[in-house]
Amino acid sequence: MRSRIAIALTALAMATVPASASAATEFGDACAANDVEDGVGIFEISAPGNPLPTAAATNGVITKWKVNVIPTDQSIPAALKVVRQTGSGILVVAEASGNVTGGSNAFDARIPVQAGDRLGIYGPDEDIGTLFCDTGGELAHIAGFVPGPVGSTNPWEDGDAPIRVPMVAVLEPDVDSDGFGDETQDQCPRSAALQTACPVVTLDAVGLPGAKSVTVMVATSTATPVTVSGVVKLGKGKKATLKAGTKTVAAGQLVRFKLKFNAKLTKRLQELEPSKKLTLKITASATDAVGLVSSDQINAKLKGQS
């Protein structure tokens, strides 16, 4: 018995939560800005030389935005305008700003977006203007607008021009819709109430059969209420369900539960020879703070008692 309990506790201590696979994507255009335009905001609809999608493919959160610029020592103010095409114009849904210089520039952000939203760029300094990429003649489908504040709807015009928009966003999923990117900003994407690590419950159980009951020893990784139950098939489509109730189990400690045999199970065991056995399927379950159920299932062999 002691060795079986020790094995259970060792397994519990070694349990880990698997890391989630990366799902972040990028959209926009990574071209390097080499020119400026006065007093206008622009966003890109499509460009033959751009391998990236120009609109968000899914809902999510922009966690970083980037601007590439040809080599220069000048510091240039640049504003990101996240825009959404509507029936009445261009809706500015979010904005961010930063000063860029030659090379690759990256800025952290937390901007919820919808599928189809696009990246606009605007130069707030009238003496410098708005950065763009001169393609040298290759035409792209570009839209121009004079952007108002967040929440404003603005008129726009689109057409083909030898221009691309030097703006890229890193888009992360937001499964719980809490406005935090699930990969770098939200350690608990299963719950909108938490951004810190999810309080995952790991538990382990050991069953010790007796003549009239099965003792179940349960250990957990965190303090939590645990419920223990069991089901055994009696034959001819009949079964017996046993319940040991719910107890709070402290982290790293063993708590004893008892599944007492009911009349149906006792009768069936008394009909069986000691060489025959019934299998009791035992489930120990706990619900963590964000509502995810963890469980451990074990089997206990019950000998006939005739």
C-alpha cells in the first residue's frame, strides 16, 4: 500500500502542463519605406509583390506592429491606424504611435481586431508627412483617407498606384475574448477573468479493495474539492453506482475516500466464486478556478465472495 501511494505522489510531482503550439500570424506589408506623402493616411488592399495578407484573417489581438524604413538617421513620427471598411466609409477602430528611424522598427501593442481589419499609416508631423514605399512603377491597390480619431468614420478613395504601405502587425488569437493575445500577453487563455497562469489541477488516485468497500487515496497539486465515484457492471445489462462524496484535498496530501458496496453489488459478489472478479471503474474529479474539470480514472478488481 505504501509503495502504491508513493508512486502516486511521485507521478503527481512530475506532472507538467504541455506548452501550446504557436499560432501567431502576420499581416500587412514588410516593404521598406523610402518616401513620404503630405497630409494623408493610406492603407493597402493588395499588391503583387507583397507575400503577406493585407487584412487580418481572423479575430484576435495585435501584440506588435512594425515599420521598415530605408537607412536614415532621421527620427520620423508614424501613426498606426487600424481601419475597417464600412458602408459609409473607413472606420478608425484603433491607433498607436511611435517614432521610427532607419531599419526595422517594432512597437508592443494590445489592440483587439476583427477579421478583415487593415493597417493604415499616417504621418502626424505635417513637416515630414506619411511614410510609404515607392515601388518604382509596380502598381498596387491603395486607399487614401484623412484619418479622424478612434471611432470616427472617414471618406476614402481607392485606386491603383505605385505605392505600398510599410506596416506589419503580429496577430495573436484571443480564445477567451479578454483583449489579451493568447501567446505573449495571456497566460490563461481558457478564462477571461485571468491573465496569469491558469490554476491547473493535477490529481492522482490509488484504489485499495476490501471486503465491503474500496478505499481510494487521492492527492492533488493544489487545494481543491475532489469528488470520487465508481461504476461496476454486474452482468445482464445491470450496473451498480457507488459514491464517496466530495472532500477538500490539500496540495501534496493524501485524503481517504470510501466507496461502500451497496446491496446490489454485495449480492452479486456473494454469487461469484473467489476466482471470479468484477471491475470497479473509479473516477476522482476536480474543477479548477476557471471551470476546467481534471480527473483520474483507475480500476479496482473486486473478488467474488461465495
